[in-house]
Amino acid sequence: MLFKKEKEVFSMMQRHADQVEECVRLAVSALLHYINGEIKDAKMIARQVDDVESQADKVRSQIRDMLYSGAYMPLLREDIYRLVKQIDALADGAEAASDFFLNQRPVIPVELRPYFDEALQTSLSVIPPFKEALSCFTKGDCEFSTIHDHSTEIARIEAKMDKMRWDMTKKIFTANLEYAHKIHLKTGLDAIVGLSDLAKSISDQIEISTMKSLF
């Protein structure tokens, strides 16, 4: 019975991760439309982001209940739920970024649009290694070194995003804009770059949980 519960938790974690991935992809799509001035399409997609994030929250709650019912040894139970919460935080971050742009409507100068576009596209690249690392953990069919490789790739993307944030911040604050406008753009930039920071936290937790499960 316990083994059945554990298999069900892993299955639910994969479903939850799929929903989180969809949430991130939809949010990036909404923001790309926003940057290109396609506000109507951006608003429509942003509403989908909210719906998918809500669905992910429900699955997270179901996983929590399953863990409370006795799935896994106590040593791993807390780590697994911490991992699920961090994965869910990625969906929250995507929704928050989408809501920020669609609610506050920062005006992005034409000359800065390509940089925001690149940051959004790069943020999507954390999804494949994150999903691969999680699959390795839930299925238990990978060497630890494989999970570490996926985590290293996420760390590389995060470092790239940090460099982009540095460069874009300089471009924003040297642009001929009002100071309040610069702050508004920087806040939006931080919301985008923050997605890679969240992915890095997830990969770190996957490594920690995997190491504990080996002993």
C-alpha cells in the first residue's frame, strides 16, 4: 500500500510539473505578445496563465495530502514536499510576471524590446533540464551524475540570465527616460530573470532529495 502511494505521488509530481511548464510557456508567450504591442492577445493568454496556475495549486495540495497520509519515510517526506512547493513557486513566478506587465503596463521603448525578447526566450530554456532532472528523480532510472549534469545546465542558464540582467539594467538606466520609468522597467526585468533563479532552487532541491534517497 505504501509503495502504491509513493508511485501515485511521483505520478502526481510529473503532472504538476507539466502544468508548471505550461504556465511558464504561456506566461512567456503572453509577454512576447505584450512587448510586440499585441495587448489583446497578451490579455487572453494571461487569463490562461491564471487558470493553469490554479490547476497546479490544486495538484500541489493533493500531493501534500498524499504525503500526510503516510507516503514515504519521514526523512524524505519533508524534502519531497519542499521540492513540490519550489516547483509550484515557478508557476507563481510566471503568473506574477504576466500579471505585472498586463496590470501595470510598463512602456517598453522600441530600442529595448529585442533585449526583453531575448530574456524571455532564454528563460524558457530552463524548462527542458528541469523536467529531465525531475524525471530522473521520480523514476529513479538515472545516475546521480546525470541529475547533476541537468542541474549544472540550469546553473549555466541562470548565470547567463544574471549577465543579461546586468547588461539590460545598464541599458535601462543610461536610456533617456524618466527615473520612474526606469524603475518600472527594471521591476519587469527582475520578474523575468527571477524565473531562472526559481529553476535553480528547484534543481538544488532535486539534488538534495536524490542524495538523501540514496542512503
